[in-house]
Amino acid sequence: MMFGKKKAEIVRLQYRVEELEERLCPYGQHDWKQVSVDYIYDGVSGCDSLYLYKCARCGKKMRSIQPFL
């Protein structure tokens, strides 16, 4: 029974985070700012860039292999 209560609390808190994020950034219109770039080498012939972005309003983080324009 204890695990059921914890899982229900986690789900409730996840919905609360989504609700607050929606208030700060309605309709998913985040104000993304690039924080860093990491380079990933495949060891054979190439390298990929991994971009890290953070929303200036709500603080949500996103990683992408493509630069966000």
C-alpha cells in the first residue's frame, strides 16, 4: 500500500509541475537560451554537437542535436 501512495504523490506532483509550467510559458512558448554545447565523438570518423538550452521564464531544460533557432 505504501508504494501506491508514493506513486500517486509522484503523479500528482508531475501534473502540478506541468500546470505551473503552462502558466509561465503558455502553449509551450518557451524562451530558450543556449547554455552550453557538448561534443560527442563516435571514435571512428565524426563528432556530433549536443546543445543544452534552458527556458529563461520557467527554467525547463532541453537537449538537442540540432541548433534551436
